[in-house]
Amino acid sequence: MGEVLTRVLSTLAARFAGTPARVMVAGGAVRDFVLGLPPRDIDLLIESELRDETEILRVLALLSGMEPVVFDRRPPATHRVVVEGVVVDTSFCRPGALVGALERRDFTLNAMALPLAFAVPALESLLVDPFGGLADLRAGRIRPTTGRSLDDDPLRMLRAVRLASTLPGFALDESLAGTIRESAGRLVEPAAERVQAEMEIIFRGPRAGEAVRSMDALGLLAPIFPELQCLRGLEQPARHHDHDALEHSLRAVEAADDLAGGCPELGTGALSEPDRTVLKWAALFHDVGKAATAGRGDDGELHFYGHETVSASLAERAFARLRVPSRIGDPAVRLIDLHLRLGALASAGAGERPIRRVVRAAGDTLPLLTLLSLADRRSSGGERSEERTTALVDVCRRALAVRDDVEAALSSPPLLDGREIMSILGLAPGPRVGSVARWLERLRAERAVSTREEAEALLRSLPPARVRDGRPRRPR
């Protein structure tokens, strides 16, 4: 156990010692203790008389410095506090009703309990395990506590997939998998926030691609992500792809799993949990607009012109429906909108200025954009796949290499202020002045101009027609 977690458990044990309540650690924390994994939080299940609950909650409030928040109102209600950064969830049952409370939990491996003051060496001998959770842990098996477990809460179907993807070596019991296939449509019933919370844990982990593929096999993908269903069987040009659009998207998430752990070709390290989540949401939805933009050219070849813009719009709506936090959804949408840019530059053998233009557009999402572009390429196949990948890696490296220089240019004082622009061009105050200022800053980021004198000379060289519509262009 971690030092902080051990200290929190000791503090809780000391505070509740000698009370008539029977305080147990239950749920995922017990599972993780048995597996030798560090629990993310503590789940207390307390046998007490109803009259004692208020005093127990008062003790938790004093320990945490916060009033307990009712986190889950479904019986038995769950009260949440945070002690030294550790989330402590507490629920109650009446004396002698511990087994009944454990029976209401989702899976056998989460339906075990330990006395709060347990010792790790004697852990297994102290387990309260009425449903064979320890045997299932040893077998790597995810099995429901009772036959009504999924009926009680359909979200547990998704949670089963999440557990299989985050616990190494675990798989769904065959009977459970069959029940999920029969009941998959009920996944539309839980609140979007609860579905999103499970998906966030999946995307934070290292096997999100495996989880999403399992969701598809179990019939869970369509209820959660109906936007993706139009990609199933959607043909893609063989020159660029080996798979239909849905298979490509699933493979992109698998490639993102690999890249999130670090990309030696680009010199990037392992991503933070929020960045992993952003990357994988973007990978799953990056081509969702292809069905709406599919068409054939005069030569009969299939194309998806503008699908990146449509994909970004559809993803934005899906993220809003699923209550994806803006700190995750906004950068993911931005990545989707830009996901073709680096690959297009690689195909064109672009010089430095276009690369700097993309760096400027991507801003702080550039490192994730390089990874999404590479995940897209790795999951595509098609003709000259290795050659295309090599060219893309080169462009990504060049983009990352100039990032600091572009950011320095953008954060520096403007080369010319609004008054100076108006004086040189003879403009009145208005939006045209801002347009010219932004154009100059873009040119500076691209290293087309770098000094005040160069900016002045450029503006003086523009005929009036060049700035009439507020969109100046450099004369050819």
C-alpha cells in the first residue's frame, strides 16, 4: 500500500476503534489489496444502528474537513469525503446485514470485505467472502454476484468490460458475456454521466482499444455511440486503407494505446491520464463524419472531402450528449478537426512554412496531434504504408522541433500595433485592422517576417485592393 493510503486507513481505524459500529473495507479496495495493487480509493461498509449514522458521518466530516456528499442515492446511499487526497466512500447497513449488503454489489470480486484494522499478511484469513470472490480473483474471472446483478443496474455491463480492460489477465465469465449480449440495449438507461465516468477509466488505461473492441463484440458500442454505426461496412479506398471505417477506428484506438505509453520515433514519453483520455476519444471519433461525406469522383474513386470538419462537429455533439468534460472534449474536437493536416504535409513533401502554420493552429495540442496522426496512419495500411509512415514521422518531428520557436513568436509583443497599422495603410478603426494584425502574427510564426521593419515594408508594398476586404495577401 502507498504511504498516504496506509496513513488514512490507520487514522480511520483509530477514530472508529471502540465504537459499536462494525467498520469494514469493501469493494474494489479489497480486490486491489488481494491482487497487490494500490487502490485508488477506499470504500467503507459500516454495520451500525440507524441512530449512529449521524455521529459516524460527523467523524468523517471532522477527519476530512468537509461535509460528506451524497455521491450515489441508490440504496444504500453512498456518502463521499476526501481525506488527504484519498476518496473515502461510506455506505451503511444494519447489524447482521453485511452479507446482504455485499450481495447487492456488482461482481463477486467486488463483493468481499475486510475489517478496517486488517494486517496485509493475514489478509485472506480475514476476508468476508460469501460469493466466491477470492476464487474468481485467482481464476481471473469476472462473474456477477447474483443473477439479477445486471437487471439492478445495466451500467454494470460496461463496468464488466472496464474491469476486464484494467485488471491484467481477467476476462468475462462466459455466462456473463452471454447475458450482456442479450441485454446490451439497456445500456441506454443509465445516466450519461455514469457512462462517461466508466469510459474515462477505460481510456485512462493501457487497453482501451481492447475494451472498445470487446464492447462492439458484446453489442454495447451501438447503444453508447450510435454515431459510429454508420461506419460499419463503410468501404474505404484500397490505396489508403485495408479496412472499413469502423475497423479502422477501432484499430486507431489500439494504436493510440501504444503511443500513449511513449513514442520513441517522436521522442515523446508516456502521456498523463488526461492526455491519454483526450487522445483516445479523438482516435475513436476522428473519422465519424466519413459516412456523411462519402462520394465518388469522376474516376470512380471513393473520397470523403471535408470529413474532418464534419467529424469534429459530430464528435462535439456526441461529447455533449455523453457529458464529456470540456477539459477533455474541447481538445479532442480540436484534434479531430486537424487530424489530416500533418499527413497532408507529409504527402506533399511540405517545407517549413506550412509546418509552422499547422504548429500555430494546433497550439498546445500539437504533441497529441502528432500522436493522433501517427495512430491514424498506423491503423490505415494501404499502398506504400511504410513509406507514408516514415514521411509522416519526419513531418511530426519537424513540427515538434519548431514548436518552441512558434510559441515564442506568438507570445511576443506584436510587430506593429493597431495605430501603426492604421497609419501605414490609411485605415479607419475597425475589424480590418485586427485582420491585418492577425495576418502579420501568422507570418511571423511562419518566419515570413521577423522584424518591425520587415512588417512595415510588407504593408507599404500592399496596394489598397489587397486590404479592402480585410484579408491582406502578400503580393506575388
